[in-house]
Amino acid sequence: MAHEIEVEDLVLQVEITMLIDTPADHTSWDSPEDYNGCKELEFAVLAGEQYDEDGKATELDRNGLANAAETHAEAIEAQLWDFIELRKERAQMERGDE
């Protein structure tokens, strides 16, 4: 599932390729990851457009996509985690969890 990410003058289509979202279990002593929880994700930028001052879009080529992914990795990852948290909240509401 591709997510639309807006960062600076770019609109990117980004797909999560790997996700680990393990909640903390403070009763477990198996490993620090079990005790503290673990959150990791990897993503791929599938497509993107860059907008100029006039709002005209230019499609990014492979190099442009790679550069956008590297330059804006933190912002992209933050927005993806927002999508994940929102999806978890919606699922809890649908189940009737508090």
C-alpha cells in the first residue's frame, strides 16, 4: 500500500517494505527489545513529483527519487509512523477497545 507523503516541495508515493512494531513487555527479561519494545521500518519511494513556485509539477527520475529518500528520510519516516499509529487507533476503535 502506497502512502502519499508531502515534504517541502515534493509529493512522494512511498511504500513500507519492512515493519517491526513490537510493544514493550516489562515482564520479559528475554532481551532488551522484548522489555523495551522495538519499532523499525524501511520504505521505498516509488514515485514523486517536485513542484515549482508556480505549482507546476515535474516528475522525479530514479536519481531524484533516491535523493529525496535520502535527504528527507527522517521526515518521511515520521509521517509513515503517523499513518501506522492512526491505523492502529482506528482498528482499536472498530474493536471497541479503549
